Amino acid sequence: MVRSWRKITIRVGYELKTVQQLNALGIKYKIPISNVIVNGVESTLLSKNGFAWAFIDDKEKQAILKLPYIENIK
């Protein structure tokens, strides 16, 4: 099967929990984060809520769709 980067729509507020689940499944992913500095403390912050990118094939897509916070995969 051919793998490609696909956009996963995630229920807002569950992005980090979902990428932990993807990590447990051994799936390569990207989430839109940026580094911000607040009061001199550097931290990471989601720059866009509600989605992630995953490098998957069709079989992995079916497994991901069964995760509880996934709304759609394009």
C-alpha cells in the first residue's frame, strides 16, 4: 500500500490525546505547533486546533477512524 500525508480532523481539545494514541500505534504524524515565550518562559502551543497530519496508508486509515476523537480523514 502507498502511504501519503493525510489530514485528520480531530474533536477540538483532544489533539494531544489523539497524537499520543497515534504514537502508540507507531504512526508518523505532525501537529501544527509553535514555540511561544510568555513571561520569559518558552512553551509550545497548538497554532491551529482540530487537526493533525498523519503519514498513513488505507489500512492504517481504517484503524485510525476507530479512535474515539477522530471525526474525519481526508
